[in-house]
Amino acid sequence: MIRLFLFSTLTTLNFHSFATEQIDDIFTIGFKGKTYPIAERPLSQKFDNETIRLILGPDFCTASWRGYKARWQLLDGKLMLNSMQKNPCERKFNPVSSGDFFGTQEYPIHADWFTGKITLMVGEESYRYENGVQIGYDQDVFVFNFQNGKLISKGMEELKYRYKKRFLEPKDEH
């Protein structure tokens, strides 16, 4: 019984390690600025996954369930969509026409639908432990806050990420 419990616990705690890391979008600051990978998906505020799949077709890979990679840029205080690449796992660059999503608009497109933040991981991860067990990490991040695609604030913040506890809890028999 103890072996079954240990196996179940270890399997549950380590399940996330089997997931494929996803290809990030790219964010550039300024005209010829530095580029950063970003985990945020500004396009998802305008189009849901089903709509994106209908437009792009069924080609995707496990490293890009979305089926695309977008390139964003902060330019003159606005978030701009510069380009999109279909199925970024392929060796050849397969551009997505701006017309596929935005009709007659051409790149760059002002992302006036996006309200939220874009976070750049700029600091080292500082892992945190409790009773000898890693519980998460802290990291310095630079955050850009947008409202309707316009930059409203920016600055450094400390991200405090804590892992979710995944323990098997006894069932209440009452």
C-alpha cells in the first residue's frame, strides 16, 4: 500500500515535467531594440483558439499548440503586431498574411484590442525552500501595462511564483 501511495504521489508531483515547452512570441522594444521571448498571448484577446485554427489550418506541433508565433513591438508607446509565422516548428519560414486575420490592414498592426501586461523576465530565478523542499522562486521582471494597445505604465516588479501543492488528501467519509 505504501508503494502505491509513493508511486501515485511522485507521479502526480512530477507530471508537469512531461509537458512540451511552448514556443514563445517575440517582443521588441523600440525601432531596432532588443528582443525578448514573452509568454503572454495578445492575439488571444481578439481571436479564440478555434478561430485561429480555422484560419491557419490544422498544421501545428507539440511545441506550438497555437499554430503560430507572433512578433510584437513597442513603438511610439503602442503595441504593434509586426508579423506572424504559421507552424513555427517547421524549418522553413511560413508567414501569415495580415489579410488572413485583419482584412485589408497591413503589418504593423496596432493591437488596440489588447489590455493587459507583457512581462519580461530580466532577473535570475531565486529559488525558495521551505523545510528543505523547493516551493517556488522569486524573479525580477520588467512589466509593460497596456490599455487598448497603448502603454500606460512600465516598471520593475518582483515576481513571487509558488508551486501548487499537489498532495493526495484523505476523503471525508462522513
